[in-house]
Amino acid sequence: MVLQFNTLICSSFFGLGVTASYGLTLQLFTLLIAVCGTAYQTLQPEINQSCLHHDNETTIKLISFGSLFNWIIYLVGFLIIIFFGPKVIDLLNVEVELLHTNLILFMGLYLFLENNHSMFASYITGQNKIPFVKASLFSGFFVVLLSMFSVYFTSYGLLGLMISQALVQLCYNNWKWPYDIVVKYQLSFNII
């Protein structure tokens, strides 16, 4: 939801052209994240069942496979967006361009971290716990606050919005939920 709020801020402060490029690039990454998430979403019922039965060996294998699949697909998709995204947009005669490569790289990095912590948060729900609600609400509030500060008091422009998102999430959510699962299951991400 915060990403959509940043789109509103972008359109209010940077114009429709920048917003269109931001929105198009964001949509490509949103599609990529949806594709990446298919494995762990498909495995979620099995993970829930193995957690319910305290079958840590199965849980570890499922989480490891889902995570590795997610990361590999994201990396491949990220490279496709970087190297072929602008060419495909040109071939389709779309009037909107993707963001500059540096901004795509930064967006891809912080959205990878968002995707990663969301994936691990979903693994936590397999334990029938949802400890991340408060953290999500606080993070959302501070992303909006920092984004507004950025547009009013800095000259970073669109990069400032993205830095706001990345910085706030790095402070807690990006590391907390993956860390909790890695420690709980002593994961080494072996799928064999």
C-alpha cells in the first residue's frame, strides 16, 4: 500500500511523465514478484502442515526450496528487466519509458528485499502467528513521513521516494523476519 502512496506523491510533485515511468517500472517488478512467489505460495499449505506437526525437516526443505526458487527467478527477471525491458517497451511502441537504469537497479534491489521479507513473513504465518502487523503499520507511517520530508526538503526527487521506502524497511522488516526464520530452523538453504 505504501508503494501506491508513493505513486500518489510522485504524481503530485514530479508530474505525470515521471509518474508514468515510475508506475510502469514498478508494475514490471510487481509482476516479477508475483511470478517469484508462486513456489512459496504453492508450498504454503505443506509448510503450514509441517509446522503443525512439528516436522522441522520437511519445513526446512520446503522453505529452502521456496526461497531459492524465489531468489533465482527474481535474479533472472531482474536481469531481463534491466537488459531487455527498454527494448521491449520500444518494440511495443509504448510512449512511456522505463526509469533510468540506475533507478531501475535501485528499485530492483529494494523490491528484492521487500519481496524477501514478505516471503519470510508468510512462512511465519505457517506457525499460526502474525507478529509483523505493528511493524508493518509503523513502517508504513514512517515511509510516508520520510517520503514527504524528502519531497519537501531535499532535491533527490523520485530517488528520495525510493530511498525513503528502502531505508525504513531496512531498519527492521527487511532483516527481522528472514532472520527469525533462519535462526528458528537453522536454515542453510540446502534443498537436497
